[in-house]
Amino acid sequence: MKIYSFPWGGIPFEDMTVPPRNTSVVAFLPGISVIPLVQHTGSRAYPIVSVGDFVKEGMLVGRGQGPGSANVHATVPGRVVRMVSWKMAEGHINDALVIRMEGTFEKLGKPEEIFPWQGLSFYELQRLISEYGIVEMEGIGRPVSEMFSSLHSLKEPYTLVLRCVFDDPWLAADYVLCRERIKAVVEGSVIAAVAARVSRIVFAVSYKEQDLGAELLAEAESVSGGLPLSMVLVSSRYPQRNRRELEYALGLYEKKEGVKFGSSLFLGPATAAAVHDAIKLKKPILDRYVAVGGGAVKTPQVMKVRIGTRIGEIFAECGGFVDKPKWIATGSPLRGRAVVDLDEPVVKTTYGVFAILEGQMGSTVVRNCIGCGECRMVCPVRLDPEFLFKSIAAKQREGPVWDRAGECHGCGCCEVVCPSRLPLSTTIVNSVYGGHSDVS
């Protein structure tokens, strides 16, 4: 079977400190949960409970306000003991409800009631997805219902692409999720396809995982209701998973196979599983598969963690640290977000948590560029990160090279290969986008 890829740059990324992908471990339930009111792209959810109130598992505690905002739910039963605020590493302020676990669970350990969905209209499906606060869990937290409704004005056909591209080893949690909950991932994709009114589902799968792709396709054929299905094998070279690189690969497949995908709606396996749980189980996002590792962690592992669990508790369950970490962050070392305090919680978009020792990738920064040109060789959009970095430092942002700075993905390939450990893509993204680039 042919493998499709983007034509230029990228890196083969491996990391021996990533947890094994064989299974997940269920984390302990947190005695104290920190439930942020911002786990999405828009403004904070408005709290509808107060200090002293008792909340149930899965109960709505914050109501989304306006575009980009999403509902927030309690993930454990208990009492709201206080509200807290803290400054994130990028300078944003986040507010959260602190819940002390008490009482009985509504869903944990009890038989799950299955609700039929086939008779629901796309509008009703979108309403339920919005009600249960489902956001894009592999990206920046865009509300899924908004992603669906934004496509309805398009006249051309559009396709749902389930993105099972594991070009970054720190996507280990998504891989384990696919293996352990393959039925939920597939049926969630079909539900999402109906809710978004797409004309086709495509499973984009790393060629190294083509056996997983075959299983996804076989499972989908039994529940798709006749919706056209395709599997496209793509490169495992980073950043193949990024939207532009993946769209390029899909475009090559379209030309070879003579099909028309039109516009693409990308979802990851965690988001698809969350859609399944919202519609079939009437359940908000309570848990998240998280890869916990890094050179500073004694026992890296993939964990199924309750949203609101503090990051320090997760590291403790992995045996703690072998030595004092130089850098602690969420996400991936390629595009991680620094953690300011170990009391920060796991949120809906947390797929990885890692702690790095001095001298490991990205932790030692030498400020002198040696002009080796490695950054130019790996840039997937053929930018000159060295020139852009120096232009920003010199405050000379003009000329044809600078005019293309907005094409930067922020993928981090240039930073990985830079022998001087310069923060190339980070600096470019901060300068062009003000610290935020949606390259998912």
C-alpha cells in the first residue's frame, strides 16, 4: 500500500523517555480536584456553584460563555471548598474550583446505560455535544460543536479525518486509547460524521501502525451506516500530523485514487471517544489518557487520569523523580507548555506530562548561532528560521523572507536539530502570533 507524505523537511523523532505503549494504568482518584474554568479557547466558563456547595460527579459547574467557550463539569463528587486563580507560564490567568471529594459516584464502577443515537438529528447531536462540554482534546480546546456548525455554510463536500498519526512518540496516550477503546473511537467518529453532516470518513494512519488502521476500518464498516470509508497511510516523519502536512498527503491520495475529499474536519481519537461518551453514555469528559514520563521520572507510564488531578500527584504515582527536574511541562518536548506549579491540574487537552533533567533535549539553551543551516533543512514549509530569529532580535521585520514568517507552524523541528538550542520556532510564533499559533 502506498505511503503518502509531505515533500520537504521534518524529522524522525524518537524519545526513549516516553512511557511504553502496551497498556494504561488507572490513576488514583484525587482527594482534592482542581477544575479550571478555562479548558478551551474562549472566555472562562461562568461558575454556577459557590464555595460550600455539594456537587455530583458529572454535574455542570461552569457554563460556557460565547464563542470558543465550553461547559465545565465536576469530575468527582464532593464539596466546593474554595476558588483559586493562578498565572499560567504564558501569562494568562486561570480560575478554578477546588473540590474536596465526598459522597458517592454516579458513574464510576456502575453499569453504563447505553442510549441509542441513530434517530437523532444532526442538530440534536450538536446540542448534546455542546451540553457535555466536548472540546478538541488533542489541540487547543476548540468546542467541537462549533467546529461542526462552521462547516455547514460550505457548498463543497467535506470529509471527517480521524487523525491516528503518531509522528510524535508523546502521542503514546492516544495510541493506547485507540487500542483499549477502539469501538468507542470508531463509533464516536461515525456519530461526529453524522453531526457534522460530512460525506466521507478517512482514517489517516501512520504507516507503522497500518495494522491499527485495518482494525479501525473493519470496525467502522459495521457501524458506518453506508458512509464511504477510506484509510490513508501516511509518513511517520514529524510533523506529518499537522494540518498542512496532512492535507498535502491527503491531496496526493485524492489524485491517485480519483476521489474528492473537499474540505477536511480533523479529529483525534480522544475527541472521537469523548463524542461517543457524550452521546451514548450521556457523560462529559471525566477522564483523560495521559503519557507521563521524561528523563526525570522514575517509572514512565500511560495513565487514565481524572480531569482536575494535580500534576504533582501523577508524578508521585510514577515513583517521583530520580533527580531535580530542569523543566516540567505538558504536551510534548517539541511543543510543550511549561508548568509553573505542580498543583496545576490535568485538563481536557492534556495528553502528556513530562519532566526533563539538565542536559536533555530542549533544556540547555546556548544563545550563540553557529550558522550551521540545520534549521533550514528540516523546516517543512521551507522557511529560514535562523534569519527570522536574528531579524526578530534585531527588530528588523521586513523583506521577502520575513513576509513568509506567518507560515511558521511552531512545530519545533528547527529547535530539535539546533546544536545551540536556540528557541527558534518559539520566538517566531511569539513574534508573529503573540504567543499562540493554531497549527493543529
